[in-house]
Amino acid sequence: MTVAQRDEIARNMHQKTTEELLAILVDNDQGQWSDAAFDAIRQTLRARGVEAISRNLSERPCLGEKRTTDQLIMEPVPRYKGVRGWLLLFCISLTVFNPLSIIASLGAASTSDMFHDFRLAFMTDEILSFIFAGLFIYVGACLWRVRPGAVKKAKVFLWCVVALNAILVVLTFMVTLPSHDDRAKAIASAIAALAWLAYLDSSKRVRVTYDL
């Protein structure tokens, strides 16, 4: 089964209610649902704060074995499970704060006196900024919805942010335009990205929530 197929199964399960997912676990119809579907159900339930395990039964029952609701125990999620705390702040920053900051900077650039003199450069920067705004939202949404591979995507994206801002800092030393503000913003952005990278590597909540 491909990654795309697993992602599609995960999306389908995410759209179902908790009661529907638990009913599928109880029925254990492995003729209708694949192993990937059962794994997606468990992951979706964990993201919703539900840990469904079996009492006196194997984690995945034999084909045709029926379960009753009293054989499923609803266990509380571990203390660090779920998108809360600093992880929630990170998701909000990616999906809301960073895109809004990019849009605001684009508006300021379009009213600058240098816009007409360096129109091509500004337009290129605007296109790249829109792409990055979309990527911020995409990565934040993956983390917020606890998608498979979300942490890996976030780390790759953050390293791209660090690399891009490092390039921007170098460029500010090469151009003759007043660029002290741009340099300071690029340095601050790179430092923030590195800080979030350190958080993703060290956070217990991240490890528990995304089963790392």
C-alpha cells in the first residue's frame, strides 16, 4: 500500500465520529476494513483523546472474532498526549501568525518608494512569499491534525526557513540598499526556526502525540 493510499484512509477515518470508529473496532470486520484502516482508526482516536484497547484480547483480534463494547476500555490519554501547550502555539504560529506577517510585509513593500525601481525583485519576492505562506499553513495543518509524517515535514520546512534566511542575511551585505531592518528580521526568523527545531527534537509531547 502506498503512502498516498494510507493518507487517504487516514483522511476518511478522520471524518468519522468517535462512535463510528469505536463501532468499527467492535465489529472487527476485517473483510471490509484493512489493517491500515484499523491503524488509522486507533491513531484518530488517540488524537481525539481516546485510547481504545481490548480487555483480555489481543491488540488486533483474529479474523472474524467479534468484540463487544464491554471488551473495549476507554483509557485516558497520557498527560503529554495531544496538540496542546507549546505544540498548539507552534501550530497557531504556522497557520495564522506567520502567514499574516508575510501578508503584512507584502503590503508594506508594495507602498515602498523603491517598489517601482526594483519592481521585478519585489514581484519575485512576493511570489516566493505567497509560496512560503502556503507551506506554513500546510505544515501547521499537518501537525494540528496529527497527520502521518507531520513532524518530519515540519523539520524539513524549518531547515528550509533557516537556509533561506541565511541567504537573505548574506544578500543584505552585498546590496547597497539600506537593509538593516531586513537583516534583523532574517536573523530573528532563522533563530525562531532553530528554536522550534530544538523543541520538536526534545519535546515529550511531540514524541507521545506523534508516536515517535
